[in-house]
Amino acid sequence: MVTIGVRVLHRPDPRNLVWLYQRLGTNYDERILPSLMNECAKAVVARYNANELLTKRDQVSAAISADLMRRAGGFHVLLEDVAITHLSFSPEYARAVEAKQVELLLNFPIDTARLTRTVPRNCSRLLRNGSGAEN
């Protein structure tokens, strides 16, 4: 699960104030923006995998902004700025990523032939004997 926070700066379209007031009232923003933000953010986030959400944050933000501006325009609401303020993953997802990283590290192949060539001669003998005591 992804939790995303989006900040939206908006204003009514001055050419359509009468339409906005008659159909949505003075609390137009409370009536339309939360559902539009939720809908647009979910639609955009679904197009990216978790890694892309982090690495392409600007692109994700721009896509949310474009989608939200298009949808809000149908209600005569102008958006001045749209930005992602918070992006996080569920604790289960974070644990799964950490477990995968640990698994990759534990299964990482080690070139032992190369390793023994780079170990100083006296250390190499100690490693073969399996103890730190000199013979």
C-alpha cells in the first residue's frame, strides 16, 4: 500500500463564479477536490511500480497535476500548484523490501580465488588453519 500526500493550491475561475455558486455552493472545494485528488492520485500511482514512485517523483507529480487540472477544470476550478508532499509505503512493504535486500546480500557470490590472492601471505596461512593462533 502507498500513502501519498498531495498539496493543491486552487481558486475559482472568475468567469464562472455564478455557475460554481449555483451548482456547488461556497464550499465547492470541500465538495469536489478531495474525491478528485483521490481519484487522480490513485490512477497515476497505479501506472508506476514502487521503485519508480521514488525515482520518478517529479514525473509522478506532473502526471497527477495534469490529470487533476483537467478534471478540476470541468468544475471551473483553477489549480495554481499541485505537489506531492508525502510518499510512503506500508510497513509490510518496507519489511518485504528489507528482507529481499538481506536475501540478495546473503546469496551474493564471493570470488574466493580472487579473495585469497589479495590476502597477505601470513593472513592466508591463518585462514587455512582456521584459527588466529600461530603454529
